[in-house]
Amino acid sequence: MSTFDPSRTARKLAYNNALANHRLHEACGRLLPGEFEGVRVSFFPSIKATLNHILTVDWFYVDALEGGTLGPAAWNIEEPFDNIATLAAEQSKVDRRLVALCEAVTPEKLASTIEIHRSERLQRERMEDVLNHLFQHQTHHRGQVHAMLAGTSVPPPQLDEFIVADDGRFRSGDIAALGWSEEYLMR
């Protein structure tokens, strides 16, 4: 019988995050002119604003998880990207950083304290708590984009079939686009 491995859980959540972002950005890439930036009802007023928010918050937390000091400079520009192609490419970069971080993490590292540079203070938190917060943040806002897509010409994509082996048949194209394999994903 195998024992619970929190580093495997972190790794799988990072894979799920990258896969869900990939699929959501693919769908957004098919939007008609005006739909990406069109005003919608949600926490942020558009798909564009929401995806930019996910990205800038990812920059902030992934930098802190890596030991960096970027801090609030991550969101100096509230919406740094005006088109989905550039935004998706930048999100993919930070997703790869998060995957690499989670692939290298150990149970001891997950229990360690990291420093998050805030404007006037240094926040100290357990790495595993920050990762959990980050994954929840991403899921929360991706869900909002998913709902906003329902009011566009593009149907919302399936976002929750990535983490279990039995769902492999649904993700082969996505994992190939990311340069992964089923063996890589399910280890």
C-alpha cells in the first residue's frame, strides 16, 4: 500500500491548472471580435479583465513561491495584455514555472515558510497553504470566465476532467499540445 504524498498532490494540481488554462484559452481564442473585451456580468467586467487578473496574481504568488521579491509590482499594469494570444502565451510561461516548482517540491519544502512581499510588510506563510490558496484562486476565476463564455459565440469548454486516469481519453489533444504524455501526467 502506498502512502499519501503531498508533493504528488501539488504536482497533480499544477498539471490540472495548466491543462485547464490551456483549454480555456483555446476556447477564448475562438471568440468573435469584441467578445473578449465585451462587458459582462461577473466579479471582473470582461473575459479579458478576468484572465489578466489570473495572470498577474499568478505572477505575484509564483514569484513568492520561487523565493522572489516581485511583490505588488506584479500588478503594476492591471490588464497587461489586450489579446488572448499574447495573454495565453504569458499564462503558459507562468504555468510552466508553477509545474516545475511543484515537480521539485518535497513534503518538507511544502511545510516550509515562504515570504510574500506586500507593499508595506513581509507576509510569512506555509508553502502548502499558499499553493492551496493559489489553486483555489485560479479555479474560482476560471469558473467566472467559463460562465461568461456561455454568453458568447463559443461554448464553455469542459474544465474538470484532468486529474484521474480514466479521463485520459478526453485530454489527449490537450496534453500533446503541452508536450506531455499520459505517463508523465499520471506519475
